[in-house]
Amino acid sequence: MTDRMMLLDSASLYFRAFYGVPDTVRAPDGTPVNAARGFLDIITKLITLYEPTHLIACWDDDWRPQWRVDLIPTYKTHRVVEVVETGADVEEVPDPLEAQIPLIRAALGALGIPIVGIADHEADDVIGTLATRSTIPADIVTGDRDLFQLVDDASDVRVIYTARGMSNLEVVTDATITTKYGVTPQQYADFAAMRGDSSDGLPGVPGIGEKTAATLLAAHSNLVGIRSAAAEGIGMTPGVRNKILAASDYLDVAPKVVEVVRDLELADVDSRLAPLGSAELDTAQALGEQWSLGTAMSRITTALNKR
């Protein structure tokens, strides 16, 4: 089997699992376990379909880093339910899902799947760093388009895009992005900064949509070239030029917010998937029985032990 890394955008997947599995799925004490069971089933499907040899669950140790908020105060503001003056703001997470996150982490630990996060950064940044430094091909599993900027055919980095559901996964390559958006993966962060993203609280450049952003990037390569052309009054209509110039303050900071970090100092972890030994299998099965994870735990252990 050819070595291949799989990097999970964990929060993206456990949110999908929570909303995709009925909350009537509960442990004996009444605790909902729908997200945990769904998350394990998602991993089982990914392992079976794409046959990674290495797997890392990338984690949001800080879902809304202050350094990004300092640059764009509206960044993810609509997801904040509690402002914490001395620490990270509290994200809006349904209580039944919040209660399952420790169980999800415990299940990953029992299965030998490492969790990697780092202070002051999102899972996106962990993924960006691990994908960049990987010496083997890498698949990034996410429902977040921002990670399209990491796609790189030359390095064999793909995105397994989950936004259309686990039954309709899309493998995103250079050609996928060029065909759909008219930009290259290397241009995608600049494209996203101009377009904006209401789900992340990024306003974008008013009046500049996807088509105009793609046209500008085709003509001027990147945001630096676009802004230089706007300053000189060349290569675009007066109306577009005025929009770019009017958004100068936003464009000064937006690229840093949108671009994923690729050079974090992350500790090395053993990410190679391996069959579970008898002791590890007993631990995983006991956890599954304790929390009524049922066939979700047995399916994932079976998938791991077929390797």
C-alpha cells in the first residue's frame, strides 16, 4: 500500500455528524452520543474509501484566534455566545454536542489516532502546516472551502470535500478549483479575501463577487498585482478600481486572516494507522460498550484491523 496521509478537520466532521445522526441515539445514562457515533462512522468510511496509511485528527485549540480578530474584528463574531476578557471567546456549540467532545477525544485515543492542535491557532493552521511539511501525499478532509488554498497537484495534496454530504464526497484537485472558480489554488486565498465569506464574518470587497475577483486575478496574478494596477489606474474599469481602492484598509489585513499558517512548530506524532493489539481492542470495545457506541466502534476497529 502506498503511503498517504489523511488530515481531518475534526470540528467540521463532528458538527456534520451531530446534525446527521438523530439525537435520540444515547448512552445508558441518557447522554447523547450521536455525534460520537457519527464521527466514528465518518472515519470508517474515509479509511475504507481512501485507504490512508497515516491519519491525524486536527483540532481547534483556538477556534477564533485573537490575532485574527485584531485584524478583522467581525471574524466569526456571529458564532460567539460569550465574550471572555482573559481568554478565548466561547463558540456557539449545542450543549448536546459540547457534552460529547470529551468522548470523541477518548475514542480517538483508544483507537490510536493522534489529535494535534496548538494554542492560538485553528485546525486549518494545523492542517496547513502538516500538509506543507508532509513527505507523502496528503488528503485533507473538510467542509471548509478555505482549505482549497492548500490543494497542490505537484505535491499530491488533495481536499476531500464533505459539504455535499458523506454520500457525495468530492475529491478536489487543481483542475476542480480552476474549473469551478477560474483561479488556481495558489490564488484561492486572495480570491476568498476579495469575495468575502459571511460564515466567517469576512465582508469582502463590496461590489466584487466571484466572477470579478477571478477576472482580476487572471489579469494581475495576485492581490498585490491587483492593488498595484488599481493604484496606477490600469487593467480594470474605473468602477472596479474605485471599489478596490475604497477597500484598502480591509485588503491590508484580509490576506493574513484568510491564509492558513503553514509553519507552526508542531511536535512529531506517530500517525501511522495500525491494527489494534488485544489490549487496545479491549479498551476500545469497553469504551464502546460503556457509551453505547454500538456498531460504530466495532466497524472502525474492524476497518483498522483489516490493514
